[in-house]
Amino acid sequence: MGREQVHPDPAWETGGEPAPPRGIVVGVDGSDHSHCALVWAAREAERRRRPLHIVTAYSVPIFAASGLDGGYATVDDSVIREGAEAILKHAMDKIAFYNIDVDASVENGDASGVLLEISETAELLVFGTRGRGGFVGRLLGSVSSALPAHSKCPTVTVPLICADRLGETTDDKHVLAERARSGSQPVENVVVVGVDGSEQARVAVLEAAAQAERLSARLRVVCAVPQYTGSLAWVPTPMDRDALFADIKVQLDAGVAWLRSYFPALQVETQLVDGSPVDILVDASRHVELVVVGTRGRGGFTGMLLGSTSDGVLHHAKGPVMVVPDRDDPRLADRASFGPMLGDS
């Protein structure tokens, strides 16, 4: 897979060959959706003092010929590449005033595969929720659904409805209709993270805490307890939800004590709510800086918060969503010493 540098930063090259992208990577395809992601990524690169790599990807389409002389016809690769380079040039110009090191590349290949490979060395991947389609397209859309579950680094999806809070404009009729329904809501300087007692959720909490520190924001740890369904028909007696909530609250407080041992200056609050995790987190996304979830969770009595829930939040969120992949973290080792854990129940 070739990588062509656009206005390359020499720091990205080793021995004359482009080095793998590190720092913040954002996928663009020329759509308004990707412009929102681009602005969010540039701000994040500035906050973290990390380089920003802008990437677009395309595959050369092949068309089956009809008629007696069967065969295939391909579109001129150079024409598509020129279009991709124009998209990158526009993206570079758009964020030229940010105080960050910027690099960009055109990738030849399926967008999902391209970004998944980049995730092995990137610190963070950022993209919009859907894109323009076409030759340079497919960078967004299905990618924003598929990539978070398989990425090796955290991902952030930025929906187009965030355009106004990022200083962008759009005439998308769906966004305008949504704004008309919900009205203007102030954005709290809060990072929300969903937990369900799984180890994956604790990894997400650590990443959310680090992000809250970067934003000088409060961290809100949310545990949503859905109503029981028919899948729990085997339970012999009705569960005492008041007792269950009291139990979870003790364990949440222990988790906060553990978190504060690593982030002593961070303002942390907990929210234990009765309801659908997807609905709770989607509603929160309307008026907070960021919602954070893990890629999969424990399920069970308190759960199904991650996994299918993270997918649901991604599809319906009204603000940026970070999905944190499962990974080892040495800080998890001493969690039990701070008190009972949700995963023990």
C-alpha cells in the first residue's frame, strides 16, 4: 500500500521512506462530516501537543463491460488521485492556523483496511459518522460503524450535528431538522464515561479521565441499569432493585476512590440511573464535550452497557464519542484493593 506525502513533515520520514502515522490521525473525504472531524482532530492535536496526520483513501473502481466483447474497464487512477490530493490540500488549508505539526497522505485501498492498519501505530483515530461516497468516499459511513470495534487505538466519531459547536456550518436537512426539534443546548465542560463493571469499562474510565484532564473538565461516571427482560425469567424471586442500586453505588464509590489515586486533581462524579444505557448516553451526548465507552462489556444484571450498546450510541449520538479498545493497563491491578467491584457481583 503506497503512501504519498502531501506537504510532508520530515519527522515523519525514516531513511527516505514515510514512517507509520503516529499522534492523531483523521480520515477525510471532502464531506461536511469529515470537516467536522478534521476540526475536532486539529483541536485535539493542539491540546495533546501531538502531530496530526490527515488521510484519505480510495479504491480504483472496475466496471464490467457489456456486449459481445466481454471485458472490464477501469477508471484512470491519476484522475482519482488528483481529486484525493485536492481534498487533502483543502483540509490542510482549513486548519492552517492551528499550532500543530500537520502531515497528510493519499492511500490506495479500502478505507476500513487503511485506517485499521494505521490504528496499530496511531494514538487516536478521528472520523465523521458518514461521508460522501463516490471514488474518494467510503472513508466514512460504514467505516464509522466498523472501525471502532476493531481499531487498535481509541477512536472518536464526530457527528455532523456538532458543526455549530465546532464553528462549522452545514445545510444538511437532517441536521437542521434535529436542531429545530431539540433547540440550542449549552455544552457542559464534562466528559461522560459509561461503565458496567467490566475490565473493559475500567480501561475506558482511565482513558476518559485522561481526556477530562486535557479538557480541564469534570468526569461523570455513568452506570445505567436497564429493566430486566425475559432473558432473566429463570430468576426464582423478584430482584430487589433498591438493594441492587445500593450495592452498585458502593462499588461505584470504590471505583472512584481508585480512579482518584491516579488522577488526584480530577473532579469526578457518579450517576447511577434506571434506564437504557443507549438512551442515557445518547441523551448525555447532546450537552457534554465527549462520551466515552469501551468496545465490549460484561452483560449480566447491570449490563450490556458495552458491545452492542457502544454501537447503538455511535449510531445515535449527538456529540463526539470515543470508543476505547480492550487492552492491558498496569493500573488495573490494584483496583480490588479499593473495595468491591461491579464485576464481582
